[in-house]
Amino acid sequence: MIDLRSDTFTLPTDEMLAAIVTAQLGDDGYREDPTVMRLERLAANKLGKEAACLMPSGTMANLASMLAHCHQAAAMVLVGDQSDMHVYEDCSVARSLGVTYHSLPTNSDGTISFSEIELHLNTPPVRVLCLENPHNLCGGVVLPVGYIDTVADMAHAHGVALHVDGARIFNAAVAMGIKPAEIVRHADSVQFCLSKGLSAPIGSMVVGSSDFIEQARSKRKILGGSMRQAGIVAAAGIVALEHMVERLAEDHTNARLLAQGLAALPAIQVHPDRVQTNTVVFRVLDDRFSCETFIAAAWQQGLRVSEFEHGRMRAVTHYGITAHDIEEAVFIVARVLEQGADPALPAEKHRIHA
């Protein structure tokens, strides 16, 4: 089976598994797990920030960050209306704690217009402005560093913090050929995932100033995310940051190969020139198929892809997917289109989560 639903389907490397077995452990709730502390120092250094905190998930990492930034009651957070934080992460917990998310229109390149940002930064309760980089629902596109710098200046001029949801920030860095710290140099906080393209089995990181991280750590505890012998999680994360970053370029190459192969099929609409990282977004123009029936037919042939909002589908390349797998995936799509939809197949529901 060729599984391109998400890079969350990566499996840990042998080196990660060995590191987990031999990890030095302590109680992270007491800040006594040496492997966690090593990971946090490494993450902070990679992103050019003072400190970091290990979180169980990206959703908790973003939420804890918002709560850490929003000290006053009735605080407001600005997010893009196509951002993962708005579309996929339940904001009800934040709302119950006095933090409201307000969405702004997202452009096709993942940016939010300066005019929209400026208009809403003047709203007194706003405490945080969030950007997503790379932008998932816009197809894994990368936000220019200059754009992020300008947004940071705008936010800071109004006393508003800038948070970057950088779940795949290392993909963005590899795509641009720069260090991730350069991308987020003016951001006040950043969240990134260890468990996507970096292939660790679990975990996300929040980085920022020392004072901010102390606040985020306290919010993590309130949210139930404080862990004990978390070195078994951190050990794989260390391997991810030390050995799995540069290989992301292979995923990007495979994504472009997939987009080019799909573009050669007349019933597939895809834009290879828009593929910047490891995400390929496409549509099936054959009226015989819905997203659900196409996904079901591909599944039967040995290929898994996801429904991706607005009548689109998504394929994500990752560790464990080879160039040969990409060739086979294109062949499977061509065969599904040739055979047509099978009414006997149950429609599969495979909507993306991240």
C-alpha cells in the first residue's frame, strides 16, 4: 500500500527506536528528564530562540501558546480563515478560557493581506496574530521571509505578538535553502511538529523567549499535557532534528515528480509549478467520480490519498515513500480513471486532519 494521506503516517527510523530504548529518563513534570531538556535546548537553538517546551501534539502546542500570550480576559487571536488553527483545531477550550479566535481572509498563497491585518490590529482585545508556514490548505506553499518580517513589524507596532504555526517549518526552510531560524527571526513564538516529515512517532515543540516558555509550560499542565518520563518521546525527537531535516528535500522532489505525472493525465487538474514542499493538491475532472468514490477506487488499487476541502484531494510525500512508489501511484491513478467508478465499492471518507 502506498499511503500518501499525510506525512503523519511516517514510521520512526531504526535509529529513533534505538534511541528510545537507551534514553536517559527522569520526571519531566519536575524538569528532571535529561533527554527532554536536551531536545528543548536543541529545538530552541535550531529556531534561534531562547527556550523551548515539548508538547504532546501540535494542537496543544498552538493552544498553550495562545493561552500563554493572552493574559487578560476577553483576549482575541487573529488567524487565517484557511489556517489549520481555524479549520481543524477546536477553539472551544480557548473560548472557555476567555480567548476568542477571529478569522481573516486567506489569499491563495497562504498570506493575509496587509490591509486586513492593519484593520484588525486596531481592535483593542487583539493579543496575538497567527501565520501558518508552510500553509497546509493552500497546498504546502511557503510564506516569503520578507512577508513574515513585515507582518511582525506591524503586529509589534500595536503591541501584538506574532505566532507562527510552523508544523512543517523545516520543509519551508529546506525549500528556501535557508535556516529555519531566519524564517521566524521576528516571531514571538513558533510551533513545529516532530511527528510529520521529521518522522518522530509523537510530539511537537513550542519555542520562544524564556519567559514565554515558562508561561506555555504552565498552560501545558493546565491542559493535561505535562508528561513524566518523556525522554522516550524526546529521544526520537533529537534524532529527527539531527538527522531527518536535510532528507526532506527528497520528499519535495518526489512531490514534484508526482505532480508532473498526474499533470500528464487528462482527467486530473494539478499545478506542478505550485508544488513547493511535500504536498500535491489535485482535482479529478471525470464526472464519473466524486472525491469519495475516487478515493475508494484508489484504495482498492493500493493507493491512499485524502479529501482536501473544496472538492480537492491531497497527496503528501514523506519518509518511506520512494521515487518508485511515485511512479506506481501515477500508474494507479491512470488505471482507476481508465476503469471508472465501481458502484459496488463503499465510498471512503478520508478527510485530512493535518
